[in-house]
Amino acid sequence: MGDRLTHLLVLAVVAAGGLLGLQARINGELGARLHSAVDAALLSFGVGTTLLLVVVAIGHRDGVRRLRATTVRWWWWLGGLAGAALVASTAEGVPQVGVALVSVCIVAGTAVGALVVDGAGLGPGGRRAVDGLRLGGAVLAVGAVALGAVGDDGSAVRPALLLVLFASGAASALQQAANGQLRRVSASASVAALASFLGGTLALVVIAGARGDLAGRSLPGEWWLYLGGLLGAIYIALAAASVQPLGVLRLSLATVAGQLLGGVILDLVWPAPGIELKVTTVIGAALTLVAVGVVGARRTSVQP
């Protein structure tokens, strides 16, 4: 892929990352209304799965046949579990700390997880060397989340929640690799996205059932509260198509760049109740954007 097309693809992923910031705000509001981040995630995944089922049934059934005829490694099916954890944790975190800090938090786990995934060659693009620039970009991203987590009084803001978000971000790097592999063998980003959404939906149904949440739930009537699944489906399909040419780390950091930009804007124009955007969070977002630039400063080498 040429440099110009690569740059355009990175910009598209950044824009899709902005949609994830909006998804986090919507799911956070839905979780607050339902008093359950798990239920909000389940509804989001249910909408996304339904939309993708329609898309695949209309125009991508050949991809399903190719996927069924191919030997698939067991861990390729686990991307949906990571996605479910990420959506549930953001739905829990946004009402407490806001979209921007949630996004800054996730980047640390994403950057570290993507380094491991790329270094191990789990993505469809093969093994990518962990050189100084890539390591420096990841370290800078971790520093950004540390800065964004500092409260006005100098203390850490909800460290347990931030740790959960970090772990979810790390798991999302494995999700990118798994979805990319499914897209490679099926030749369809929509089929890969559907497999991911189905796995996440099933996991959330089990969790919600164990909690006794599947019956007797009164749902809010505002239509826009259910758009999170659509936004997530758009991103997952684009990410599955982009992970091979970009690599997991560049894809992940470009995604987070969009999330951060969208998160800062959302916390300014549509903040969660009681959330005020901090200067340290804005600085952390800016440092993360620098980290994306550092990682993308030169083409990364692919090793056998």
C-alpha cells in the first residue's frame, strides 16, 4: 500500500475512533439510565449484531462460506469477549470520570497490548519489530494516562477503575489481531465484525442472565440511546479491514487519537453529569496524539 493510501487509512481510523468516543458517551448515558454497565453493553452489542447480520445476509454470504471452510485458530473467536469488556468498562467509566479520561486511560493498555501482539506476530500482517520509535510511542502514551489520572488535589482518580480500563485496552489489541485474522480468511470485514459481535453478545447474555437482568427491565424510550451498536459496528468493520496494512499498534493508537479528540470535544459540549474537563486530561490527550505521530513516523518492518 502506498504512503498516501496509508495516510488516508490512518485518517479514516482516527475518524472512526471519534465515533467510539461518541459511542462511549451514549453507552455511558444508557448505563446510567439502566443502572447497569453490563445491560448497556448488551443492548449496544445486540443492535450491532442485528445490523451486521442483515449486512452479511444481503451481500457477504461468500465470506461466511470461506470462513467455515478454513481452519480457524480458537483464539480468533475471542475478539468479541475483549470488545464486550471494553464497551462495558467504558459504560461504567464515562459517568464517573468522563469520556476524555476514559479514552486517555484505555490508550495505555492498548499501546502495551499492541506492542505484545505485534511483537508476537498475532496479527495478519505478521511480526513487526519493536524498535525504539514504537517503544517510545507506547511509553509516551502510558505517561499521558498517568498525567490524565491526576486529580486536582494531586491524588489518583479512582485507581481501580483506571486499572480495569487499562486491562480492557490491552485486551482490545488482541481483538484487533483476531478480527484481522478473521477478515483475512473470510475476505470480508463485515463477516469478521459479525463474528466479533456475536461472541461479545453471547458472553454478555451469559453474564446478564447470571445477574438476573434479562427479565423485567424497563428500557428508556429515547432512540439515540441505542446508536452505540451502530457506531461500534462501523468501527469494527473498518478496523478489521485496516489491521493488516497498518499493524495492530498503529491501528490502535490511531483509534485512540480519534477517541481522545472526540472525548475532549464531548466533555466540553456534552459532559456527563458532574464531569468537568481537567487541564491535565487535555495535556494527556495531546501527548497521546504525539505518540501516534511518533509511531507512524516511519514504516515499520515486517519480520517472518
